[in-house]
Amino acid sequence: MEGMDNLKPEIERLITAKEQRRHKLAALSFAEKVRLVVKLQQMAVPVLRARGRAVRVWAIDDLKLVVPK
Amino acid sequence: MEKTLQVLNDLARSGVLSRYAIGGAMGATFYVEPVLTFDLDIFVILPQTVSGLLTLKPLYEGLRARGYTEEGECMNIEGVPVQFLPAHNDLLVEAMTEAREVLYEQTPTRVLRAEHLTAIALQTGRDKDRERVRLLREQAELDRDYLANVLTRHSLEGKWKAWTT
């Protein structure tokens, strides 16, 4: 149990960092978010197609991506 | 997506549609972290025809005349599958009327208010709407008084309570 207690601060730090990143993403401009949605589509399409869903990545040309650190 | 919005603005200018606003997952994405979606939900108020009927037909014809094609339930406009949803009830008409005017890069467009997106999700009531309400509560800066009024006007306070307590 002591090992678990030692892990707790690290887990809490990770959860906080994750939360902060989500809020940073929420604060991006609309256009930057759309670019990220297209990146999400690129990641999801192969998986969804394998499950039989007819989806495709948006063919838009405004894709210069600025991702926050 | 900017070109898509320019086409929608052009349709509004030419009177094919009276007004439009971005809703659905992309509307929510305006306020929260990016959410995976494959179509762009566009709510529209359609001009009334001579017969008094409200139909998407002139809109689809206007798009076909511009060289755009149907893709399932959507129209593919400049690489984006756009699903047009007529404002068919009081909540949607109100949401359209009070939508925010914003700029997408250099192009003006309209996005439904976060409070209306919340109310629409409550009214629609699917699992993914529940998730949308959770995200909007967590990340969008909801105007609590405004939201309370919307929920009261459209009898959604009970659903709000059920989903948030």
C-alpha cells in the first residue's frame, strides 16, 4: 500500500496536467480547433472504417497546424 | 472550412437561405476542446415558398447549380460534408436568432450560443448529447442566468437537473 501512496502525487500531477491541456485546447482559435478536428479524423478513420463506418477525412486546404505545447 | 463558410454566406446573400448558424459538434468545438466529428451541422432558417412550405429543395438545388454534390445526408461543400438542419421548433428558431456572429479566419459566420447548444443537447437527449452537456458545463463559459431562462422557456429544467446532479 505504501507504494500506491507514493504514486498518488504523481497521478494527481498527471491528471492536473491533462486538465490544463484540455483547457488550453478549449482556448485555441476556432480555425486551430478545426485543424485539430481534422487531425482527429485522420487518426479515427482507419479504426472506424475497419468497423464498417463510411467516414472520411475532410478535404480542406486550411491545414497548417499550430498545436499548443 | 473557410471556403465552405464562404459558400454558405453566398447562399444567404442570394436568398437561398434566410439565415444559418453552426451547431452540433463543431458548434460545441467553438467553445470547448476539439471534438471528433465527420460532418458540419448547419442550422438554417429557410425562406418561405409561394405555397408556404418550408423545404430544403431550393437550397440543395442552389448547391448543385454551384457544382456541389450530395454525400449521404450531407452536401459536400469544398471538402466538408455539410448537414443542413431546418430550425423546426421554438428552441432552434430562438437559437438561430440569437446566434453569435464570429470570424473564422477572415470570413464572418454564425455559431449558436453555448447556452443554446446545451439546451439543444438536452432536448435531443442521446448519449453523445449528454457528453456534450458535460463538456460545455466544464469548459464553456456558460452564462448561468441566460441558460436558466432558456431552460425555463423550453421546459428543460427537469432534464438539466437529471443530467447534472
